[in-house]
Amino acid sequence: RWVKFEEKVEDGGERWSVPHVPALPLQSLFQLRTCLQKGTMLLDLDAPSFKEIIDKALSGQPEEAELQTELRERLAALLLRQPRHQPTKSPLRLLAELGLSPCRGRHGARPWLDWEQLLHPECPAAASLSFQLRNRFKKKVPPGAEAAHVAVGEVEFLEKPFTAFIRLRQGVALGSLAEVALPSRFLFILLGPRAEVKAYHEVGRAMATLLTDELFQRVARQAEHREDLIAGMEAFLDELTVLPPRKWDPSARIPPPSCLLSPHRRTAMHLPDRQSHGNGDTAAAGDRAGLGHPCSREELERTGRLFGGLLRDIRRKAPWYGSDFSDALHPQCLSAVLYIYLATVTNAITFGGMLGDATANMQGVLESFLGTAFAGSIFCLFSGQPLTILSSTGPVLVFERLLFSFSQDHSLDYLEFRLWIGLWVAFFGMVLVATEASHLVRYFTRFTEEGFCALISLIFIYDSLKKMLSLADAFPINWQYRLDNVTSYSCVCNLRRLLNPILACLTTSAPSSTPLHPVYPSPPAAPAGLSRTQCLGRGGHLLGTSCQYVPDVTLVSFLLFGGTFLSCTALKRFRNSRYFPAGVRKLVSDFAIILAILGSCAIDATLGLETPKLLVPSELKPTNPARGWIVFPFGANPWWVCLVSVVPAILVTILIFMDQQITAVILNRREYKLQKGAGFHLDLLCVSLLMVVTSATGLPWYVSATVISLAHMESLRKESATSAPGEHPEFLGIREQRLTGLAVFILTGVSVFMAPVLKVGSLAAGFGLFSKAG
């Protein structure tokens, strides 16, 4: 059986082998060429049935090879015999046959006895047709495919070989002749005396391999004479690679390659030199354009009018607005929502904590949650590319830290100063949108894009590792712990405010035969069962040799971190494994992130250690009680601050423009096969307007997050549900819609009220997911 690759019958005729690249003897190809040169050839034959095809093939022989009437009748009766297809049986069915068969004989079950023949003993044709219609192999056949039949074998009553190559004018369903219900176009028949039976089999394999070659198919469909078909075979022979004898095992099966050379590239290799020597740079540029740069797209062409690009973006995206919600009704979108939600929550906690440290909690985790939810939801509803995920980024965080330090050094109110910068950035963004400045992104090279992606990815990975390494400071390991000295370890609460330091160093003498261990004197009376927090809260301090002991939280956290990362990677690749049916593998791969997170959190809960958990705010109030939810533009700073803010605003505008537009260019590459178009100007307008709101409310600034946006697109990849055996699923594009991003940001906002649930989640597992996104 050939569907792009070869499959052989194995295990006594019970199953098909794995697909592999067919390896042909060179002699069989030469014999096939001879058969095509001397045998019967019927091109564009009109015949509605297999019987009529055989009759015309037998009557259309050359005069020198014409068979006698008796031989033609016997040959026609042989070819018209009802075929019996190779059954593909499941393991459960094989076990049932083993249990139900009363007598299997010396060689096991009879391969010619089929279940369909037991169900239809009076009509073998009906049995074969029923098997053909119920064959699940049809879903592996690409849509629009046709069947080709190769019949080879030995016939005792023939003295010389009979060969026929037949091409039908239209594809005809030939009943149960094919394994699956497909129209048939080509037939090749080779029957001959018994002496060369193995040669017949190899010639048939060569013919089947030729018919799976896309270029030879094109030649065979367009051939008008025998010479055209021979020329197509000669072109096939020109591209063969011959392996020397005794240097390679012919029985070794070559696995299918991960990627195949396009037939268009193969055609280009044989173009005349006058075409290849013209302008090589032009062809290379065409290849690069096909790979991903939207430099020639309509989205980046200037109109020469104010807001012309913005209006064109709106007209382009408006017809798709309804489908942006209906296209999200797919189980894959659910897994994407859960995956990106966890990545977004972890990102909000990480950058919120960093912003809190950098700005004295003027912006913290709660502001990060609320800002992400608000800005992301608005962007997903009105942007030109809703697959983009807005988030705080590393470069913006660095600017916030520098701005806060500058404000402190010059006695300026940080939030008011930041408000004026945000207003100027929004103004400059509107100017860029009005002047269609986004067309400049056509000059971004692939090197710039890849370098930017690498930078952002390194920031993600660095932040994750930095947070994990900081656990060693928060949860130090007691290197002096000795198991043999466990009887001398104690820790009690001492409520005496002034403890004589001399008394703290007193020790009791012990027998000389035993090692000396420090024993502290009895502290003043303290309530029994007082916890560490209660003790410190009452002004006391801990006293004893085991007070500094901390369970190995750091090691367990690193195990959860690495386990989450590795399990995410392994489950994502489970789609291409050899275990379980394809539907189960796809389901596991789609929900890989969720399974990894749930597994890590379950292990963390089972161990019962006090590992760090997600820090989710539970109250809707600013992190710093000294500030409110609204930032007023005047009152705290001198009036000239609103003018001075222009200088840092220009720097932030450049930063926002580069960050936003490079991400947009990467997401809209041609290789992602997006169908609904981009919206560079509309995206920049949304980001600019959101700067006004986030600055006025003291929320973080948001821009497109490259890494999370790419992860969002990867989680929405569409692949062909049916692919030929041995062939990787074909990439069909991205499931373009607005609902997944909108659901992610709504869940992020609701997370403030889900604190009791999210606080169970392991922070180490979240950082593992964070590094996986990077």
C-alpha cells in the first residue's frame, strides 16, 4: 500500500507495517521502462466499469503481442475475480478471534477467512464492498485523492508477459476494487510466466512508487503519447540516488523525513540556465518574502491622508468582527485560555512584585492584576490583531525604576510626573497613527525581529531563575543540622525584653564520655503553644538550637520548577509520540500546560511543605495606602513638570513603538497563514489611548508581550486532522478570534476574588510555566 510512502503486510498478514521510504532495485526500474515501451497503453479511456476496462485492455494489444481468444478469456476471468483486501484488525478483535476460533490449524488462523465473508457467505462482493465502506483508513487519505491499481503476478497458462498501462479520462468508482471508496484513474497490469515472479513484484513496487511521485503524476495526467510517459520516467531516473551493494542493507526501512522538498523547488532545479542566471537576488528575495515579512502587504502601504491607514485597518477588520467570536467555539480555545491565563497571572505577579519593589509599592501586584485585566480586555475588543497579549515588559519596568529614582532624588511626586509622561506618550502615539508611521516597520529585518525575541525570552528566563534563586535567602538551609544530635535541639519563645547576653552563652557540664551540646537556661514563663508569629508579635524572640531550622523548601521548589518545565515540554511533544490513538495524543498535547500545573500543585499539596504560593491580592485597595485610585495632574509638582515631561515621553514613545510594532510584525508573518489581516495602526491607537487611562489611575503601562503572544498563537495552531501515514500533519493556520484573549483577561480580573483558590497554587510551578513561555 502506497500513500506517499510504502507500507508492507506484517505478522502473518494481520497488520500493516510502519510507513517507510520505498527502496527499489535499479533493475526493476529498467524493466518497468521496457514494459511501458512494449506493453499495451490506453490513455484517456472511457469506461464506466472494471469489466469494460479489462475487455478494452485485452483487445487493444499490439499485433505482435496479441493473445489468442482462449487466453484472453482466461486472463479476463482471472482479472475480474473478486479481490480480498488486507484486513486491519484491532488488538481487541485479534484477542476475540483467538478466543472464538475452535481450530486454528498448524499455521494459525486462515488469512483468507474474513469476518465479512462470514457475514455475507452468499455474496463475497457485498462483503468486500462493506469492508471498503467501513474502512477507517479513508480518513488518512488526503481530500481529493484518487486510487491507482497495480496488479502483478504469475500465470501458468501464459508463455510471455502481458503488460498494460491504462489512464481513464475521468476518475471512476470501480466498486470494491480499491481498499477504500475512492475514484480510480490509473491501472497497471503485469502478468507473466512463473519463472520471474520476484521480478514482477519489484516492477509493481516501482510502478507504485512512480505513481506516488507528484511530478510523475503530473506527467502521467498530461501525457498524450507513450513517449511522454517514458520521458517522465527518465526525469524520475535522473533524480535517483543509488546505494552501492554490500554497503547498505536493502531490507532496512528508511523512516519518512521530517520535511519534504517542495515539488515546485524540484521543478525550479531543472529550469534552463537562462532563467537561473537572470537575477538571483530577486528569487532569494521572493523566498524571504514568502517566509514571513509583511513588507509588501496592503497593511503597510501609505495612503497619503491623515489617519488613512487607521481607516483602512477598520474597514479591513470590520467584516471579520462577528467571526472573531464564532470561530472560538472549539475545544482547542479552552486549552489556550487556561494556558495563557496561567502565564498571564504568573507574569502579573512577577512584574507586579518587581514594580512594587522598584516604586515603593506605588504600583504593586493588585495594580498589575487590575491593569492587565482592563487594558487587555479593551485591546482584545477593539484592536486589529486580537491574538496579541498585552503585558508589562522588561524595558518598561526598567524605565519605571529609573523614573521613580529620579522623582525621589528631585523631590517630585512620582505618580503625577508619570501621568504627564503618559499623556505626552499618548499624544505622540496619536501623531504616529495620523501620519501612518507604522509603515516604517517594513524596514525591520528578520535579524532585528529575532534579536528582539531573544532579548525578551532571556528576560523571561532570567526573571524566573532570579526569583527561584532568591528562595535560598528566604528559606535558608540549616547546614549544621545533625541527625544524631536531634535530642538536644529545642526552640522556645523568650518574652523577656532584655536578656543578659552572658546568660545566653551559659552551658551545662556533661559527662566526659558524651559530646557537649549547648543547653539554654529556662526562659521566663510563656503561654504554651505560642507560634513563631505570635511570639515575634508580642515582642519576644526565639531561643534554642533549632530555631533557624527550615525544611528544604528551596530544593523542593526547584524540583517543582524543573518538573513543571520538563513535563510541559514532554506533554507538548506527546502529539508526535507513538503511544495511544491520535485523538488522545492531540487532547493531551492541547492540555499539556494544565496537566503539568495540576500535577505539580498536587505533588506540592501532597508533600505538605510550606513552599511559596501565588501571592494574589484579596482586597480592592491600592498596595500603598498613601495613594488613591485617581492621579490628579496638578498640586504635588511644580507647573513646569508638565513641560519637562516631554523629554522622557519621547524616549517612552520610541520604546513603546518599537516594542509594539516589532511584536506585531512577528505575529503577522506570512508563515502563520493568517487570513483576517493585520491592523498595525489600529493596534498602536489602542495602546496610545490605554496609556491615558493607566496613567490617570496609576496602573502599569502595557504593551504587546512578544513571548506570551507567540505562545498564544502556538496554542491556537490548526493542523490537518487527516494526514497520510508517515506524514506530519499539515499546518493550516491559526484559529483567529478575540474570545480567548478576552476570556484570559476577564479571568485575570476575577482572580482578585479567587484568592483562596489561587493561593493553593505553587509559585515554583508558576515560574516553571513562565520559563516555558520564554
